[in-house]
Amino acid sequence: MSSYPRPTELTLEVVKEPVEGSCPECGAEQLMAYPVLGEVGWLQVVKCQSCLCSTSREPWTLLGPVDVLVNSL
């Protein structure tokens, strides 16, 4: 039996944090920071919510939001 409880939520949501500034493509002031899984692995990105232009893409941990015991050693 797993030590992790079964999720009670029907869907998962990504927490998006607002970022100050404006989009270099469309000028909208709707920038948000959040994690994504891209072709190179997990990334922390800042994207415009109007046109989806990426203003920042930085590598994150190997497993993204999954925290394994070895990371705390």
C-alpha cells in the first residue's frame, strides 16, 4: 500500500504568480510565472497570458514538482 493518499481533487491546477512588467511582444501587463514541462525537461517560465510569449525560461529540478527524499540529503 502506498503511503501517499489518493487525491481528492478532480483536476490539478498550476499556481501562477503575477510578475511585474509588460510583454515585449504585445505590450500587455499580464505576465505570470509558473512551471512547465518542455522538450528539455522541467522549466520555470514567465509568460504573457495574452499572447503566450515566453519572457524567461530557466531549468528547474529534474522531476519538477516531485520532491524525492534524496533532494533533502
